[in-house]
Amino acid sequence: MTTSAPESEDLARTEPAIVAAATPSANFRLRIASEILALAYISIIAATANLTGAFYVMFPELGALAYDVLTRPRGRWCNAPVHLATTPALTGVIGIVITRSLPYGLPSIAATVAGALVVMLGLGSPIAPSISAGLLPLTVDVESWWYPPGVLFGSVLLTGISVLWKPFLLSRGYRAIPNDEGSHPHSLVAHPRALDWIVSLFGFVAVAAGAAYLTGHRFVLFPPLVVIGYEMMRHPSQCPWAHRAARLPMVCFIAAVAGLLFHHLVGVNPLGAALSMACGIGAMRALDVHLPPALAVALLPMVMDTPTVAYPVAVAFGTTLLALWFAAFRWFLLRHAPAH
């Protein structure tokens, strides 16, 4: 099994010569341009899904990936273009296999998450939304073998765009917000032991799956929620939303409401997808949390059969569970942190 690339990339090999940082106004304009490009990309994906009838192309986590990759050119996801292009499709295959073999429930959920983690860790891939690519078919009952190629199309297209956009931003001294590289002072342990974060992640999955079963709402454990939890528990010092976990329920709830609203008012089309994603971006800005998976939450109604008001309620419940679980995980890390 190969190991992941270091958190801090060797920028000398991946970036053009260091240039002076852009002025605040120029940096702001570059950020807006990056967000517009991400919205244009998701509109193209939605248009492709509509024109071809291949709704599998509309993988919601593509919105999260596009936003992070195009606005954070030094981020871990952007600095792994081969994995960005391929890992979601590989875990999508696992999702289809399990969905066709097992009914929805804790065993199938755990098997899907475990399979996605084996692929990611085995390949050294940092593309956490790949977990959602595996879990989505199980959650929405997709059994078609066209799903993995649809995901592959979107991820390859995004990779091509990011490869062209990244040097453009860096050559103009763009600096992402939040900082692409630095850790957050409120984190307790930079690199938790593998046993700690794996047990914590699967413990949360079991609790959330149980809550989904008891409430009758699968979207208590909506696929991006596992992505959010994975990044928080495995990378507490690098995850840009881990130090503001209390704000996660509100950001995701607003994104879910926006997605539901535009699904009903505008429909499943490029405009509806772009407006839903734009509201998710607005929620992140308003609450000052860099949480790209919230954009997948906004886009999920586009791949649901009949989304209702129960969807944002389930999302709020699931993210509240995660925020509480992560608080307990941080307490555990603090209690068992090695003495210095």
C-alpha cells in the first residue's frame, strides 16, 4: 500500500516561479473569477446531463471539487490531478457493485465507505469526495453501469480545466482564502493515529446510519456528510472547516434549502444547478466557512426523484450529529495527546 503525498507539496516542482502577491482588490477579482468558472463548469455538466439524458453525469460532488480546485490552486485536491480525474470513478464502480449486491443498510454503507477508503489509501489519493461517489448510488438506488463513466467524464473535464486555470492564478500572485497550506491554531493533533480516526469515522457512520434507519430518512447520512467527517477526523489541522464545526449544520441546511427551492422553482437544468451552487457559496461566505461539500448538498436535489422539505431537515440533523461527534473526537485527542 502506497502512502499519501506530504501535506505541504514541493511547490518548486508544481508551480511557476514565485511572483509578488496580488493586491487585495486583484486577489478578490481573481477569486470571483474562479467562482464564476466553477459555476460555469457545473452548468456545463448539468447541460450535458440534460442533452444526453445521462443524469449520472450530474454527480453532486463535482460542485465541491470544482469550487475547491479552482479557488485553491495550492490545495491538496488541486495538486493531485491524476487522482482527481480517476479516483471518483473507481469508487463509483465499488458503489455500483455493492448497490447491485446488497440492500441499503449499515452493512452495505460500511462496505462502501471501507471500499472507497481502500482505494484512496491504496492509491495515495487525497480526493475525499470519492467517498461520496461510492456512497451516492447506494443512497439513491442507482444500479446502472453508466454511472462510473458519467463520473469519469465530469472529473476528467474538471481536471483539464484546473490544469489550465492553476498557472493562470499563480502567475498573477493569487492567494486563496483560507490559506492553502497553513494549519489552524485550534486543531489539537496535526496527524491523528490511523486507528483513532478510522474507528471514529466508522463509529460516526454507524450512529448516523442508525439514525437514518430510525427516522426513515436516508439523507440523515447524506453522502457528502461522510466526506466532511473524513476530512475533519483525518486532517484536523489542515481541514479548513474543522475549527468551525459548530457552523456546519447552518451552512449545510441553507445549501439544502436552496437546492430544494431551485429544484422546484427552476427545475433540473443548468440554471437550477448554478443557482443552487451559488447559494451554497453565499452561505459559506456569510458564515465564513470554507466547506466545499456544502455545494454537493445544494446539488443533491438535482439527482433525487422527489425531494421534499424532509431533505434539509435530515441534512441539519445529520450535520448536527457530526458536529457533536467531532467535539467528542477532539476531546479524546486532547485527553490522549502525548506530553511535550
